[in-house]
Amino acid sequence: MDESGTRTEQVYRRLKADILAGQIEPGSTLPFARLKDDYGASMGVLREALMRLTAEGLTVNQPQFGFRVISLSIEDLTDLTATRCTIESMVLRDAVTNGDLEWETRVLTAHHRMERTQKFENGEGSPVTPAWAQAHQEFHEALLSGARSQRMQAIASNLRAAAEVYRQWSIPFEVVKRDVSKEHREIMDLALARNAEEAAAALVRHLSATRDLILKGTQAPQQ
């Protein structure tokens, strides 16, 4: 990778991390003048990084208005979750049916790394660590990596990236209400047992749980 490509990768990763961590709020505009100061990057590098984030569904490019971070809404969350459940369960069925020994190894390794990585910055309910977020992403990618279609894996990956902002939003509602580690292990165990239908059903429950926590949390009476 040349110097320009390396710089674009660096800025892309920083922007993505800041969006997912809530440092840049949902719906915020992303003017180039401010980004140049904040990230010390040229307009060309910033544009390439933002186009990558737009392809992942984290930013939106509005003609004549420039880029902004996606806005969060219950309607979009519901639509996104339904789409993920359809696509990812289909890809997982294919992976369970066709994955080889190397696939099994990737799944086990990714799960072990995720389980051994510190999840929260400052205890339950606080933001998750960048290391855990990366390990979590790699676990879900490993699960689907045994599927035959690279295009379907790419679609699932883009949907997962768009949903990451919502997953961060759900963190405050997880405490004492959800055992995410148990959910991950159930999906893995069923997948490695080659039970495609049950593994897909467990994945759908896992994805839906985030939606349900947010819906319940945002609709709760304010104290």
C-alpha cells in the first residue's frame, strides 16, 4: 500500500472508531474544513475515507450538503434488523453446510479471542473497548466465512457495520438483562455441530435482542 493509501486507511479507521464510540454523534454533519483540522488529512484522503464509510452505511453523502453521520431511528433500526436477520441467517446456513476444517478453526479462534478480550472500558454499561469491538466483528465474520458466496458475505458485512452504531446504543440497556457471551457460544456450538437451522435461529434471536433492548429502553418512562 502506498503512502496515500496508508494515510486513507488511518483516517478511515479513526473516523469509524469515533463514530462508533459516539465521539461524533449520529446525524452530525462532517464538513471538510473541520475534519482537516481534527484529523490532519487532505480533502482527497478525507473524501476516500468518507466514501468507504458511506459504502458501509455509517455516513451519508448528500448532494450539495456533503457528508453526515447516519441518523438513528426506530424505523431504520427495525428495517435494518429485519434485513440482517434475512441475509445473515441465509449466509450462516450456507457456511454451516459448506464450511471446512479451516472454517471451524477460524470460528473457534475468533470466539476464543473475543472471550479473552476486555469488553468494557470502565465496567458494565460503559462503552466497549475498541479491541473487543474488533474481536466481536471478527467472530461474526468468521461464522459467515464458510459460505460459498463472497458477495453475500460482503453484503452481510456492510449491514453489520451499519448496525454497529445501534449496538453501541444498546449497551446501557444490556446490564442484567442480557448474557451476550451465552448468545455467542450458543451460535458457535450449533454452527460447529452442523445444525444449520438451529444456528440460524440462534443468530436471529441474537440480532433481534439488540433491537428489542433499544425499543424497550427508549420507550421506558423517564424518571
